[in-house]
Amino acid sequence: MTRRTERINELLREAISEIVRHDVRDPRVGGLLSITEVDVSPDLRQAKVFVSVMGSDAEKSDTVKALRIAAGFVQRELRRRVTLRRTPELTFVPDESMEEGARILTLLDETHEPPEQS
């Protein structure tokens, strides 16, 4: 990945986070939502937006579905806020990395508990 692509990924991640947080008014977008990463294709036509949602499985699936439906709106808002020759087509993808990390930390905490003395 080139330095330019990395900068574009970060720029898009910040802008999309702002749009989703303040402008998407779908009630299905709930729970603790985080745009964890954006991966733009080399030709800048496509971008995968990785979304992490803390909540129940139903909340996660509803949120991702709502974001997929709102992708056109987010793309239009992105076009207004970010100066790029071409605004990439957005694809929202669920990202389980935050939950997996929390699970691993919990397991590590359990293994490091001092043994009870009798």
C-alpha cells in the first residue's frame, strides 16, 4: 500500500465516521459504532468500510444493513466534504476485531488472577 493510499484511507475513515455519527438518522444505526478501517482499491473506485458494532447480534446486523442502505447518502456527503477526483463506491463490512480483542483481554485477565489461598 502506498503512502498516498494510506492517507486517503485515513481521510475517508475520519470523514465517514463524522457523517455516520452526525448525519445518518436511521434508528437502526445503534449501539456503540466505530469505523475501524477503510480500504480503498488502487484505482480509487471502491472502498471497503469496516464497521465494528458493540451490542447484540440483532443490533449488529441491523446496523450493518442500515449502513448498506445509507451507502449512497454517505457517498454523496463524502463527495461534498472530501476533495478527490473520484469518490469511491462504499461497501460496509462488519468487523469483529474489537469484540475479539475484548474477548482475548478477558481471557488474559482470567489467567492472571492470583490463586485463592485457603
